[in-house]
Amino acid sequence: MTNLAISAGAAYYSRVSLYIYDFWVLYVSCTFAWLCSTRNIILPFFRTNVGRQHLDIGVGTGFFPSRANKDKIDQLTLVDLNPNCLSVASKRFTNPPRNGVEAYVSDTLQPEILPVEMRRSFDSVSLMYLLHTLPGPPENKARVFGYVRPYVKKDGVVFGATILGRGVCHNWFGKLLMWVYNWTGIFDNWDDGREEFLKVMEAEFERVEAKVIGCVLVFVASQPRDMDAE
């Protein structure tokens, strides 16, 4: 897998596209194409699972952490391949967490998500609408769960949502967006089904909860396995 392939999806998020991201992606697309309301389903889901020390991977505009209860996040770490996303997301916090915001440009499909000197465990790690934008088959994307496991505390969680290409019924609007986004490289999820993601999550975590809402797989994984003991 080349950096060029990885950049194809991330490059879409220019400052111009990020300006309309919340309205087009999180309201119009999620409501009418993916049939999974941001306001009624995904935002409450985020608020329920976010912890005091939080790592947000694939930040978009920073919408979700910025809409979390302000007193829930003491330390926020942002990770994305696109510097534009990190800049917009970081600036979105007019009332930053108590210990501020850290931002890192990083490739999620590489084992070292954070610089070695910054590696630590978090109460929560979020992968919100990230997996369907990553290039390659779902088996390769699912490696992300193994890469994030060391960053999750024993009593912490990794959670997120992703748009599926298989095993769901897309309406005409969803089919249109799927075709356009996969053709342009914004998405790479024609083959994404829930089974491949759940298989790897269950190998990396003791407890996994997941359900499909509309065309979206919503998941929470906790109790990271001790691979050294196995």
C-alpha cells in the first residue's frame, strides 16, 4: 500500500471542503443517505463513550469532541493524515480541555500512531467515520484495531462508526454517493462488511459490542487483550 493511495482519500479534505463538511456529511449524508442520524444517534453515542483522556483518530472537523460535554475531556489528542483537518479541529475548541489539545500528523495504517516519546494509554479512542475512507480491503483496514489496542487503558474503550458497502441496503441517494466517493477515492468501502471488522476487534479485545444502524456499523470494544500473555 503506497502513501499515494493513502493520500487520495485524505487529500479531499481541503479547507474549502471542510467548511461544508458538517452540513453535507454529518447532516445531509448521514440522515438521508446512510440513514443514521448524527444528532439523534451518533453524537449521543460519542458522548456516552468519550473519556477524560481521549484520542481522536480521523478527526474531520473536530465536530464530535467539540460537541462532547466540556467537563468530560481533560486531555484531547488528535491524529489525522491531513494537516488541514488537524488545524480546523484544533481551532474549533474555543473552550479547550483542561490540559489542552495535542495534534499529530500520522498514518493510521502504520503501527506507531503516535511518536514513540508520546506513546501512552487513553481512557477512550475514537474512530469516527474513518474506516470507510481508508484504502484497501476490510481485512487490511481492520489492522487498525491491533494498532490502537496498546493505546487503550485496561478499563478504556475504542469506539466508532463506519459506512458499510456489504450487508446493508443502500437507497438511491446512498448508492449515488457510494459510486461517486469510491470512484474519486474519497471512500474505498465497496467490500466492507461487519464480519471482517468484528473478527479483528474480537481478537484484540475481550468485549465487543456492535450493531448496524441504517448503513452504518457502530461499535465499542473494551478490555484490551494482553498479547504478551497469550
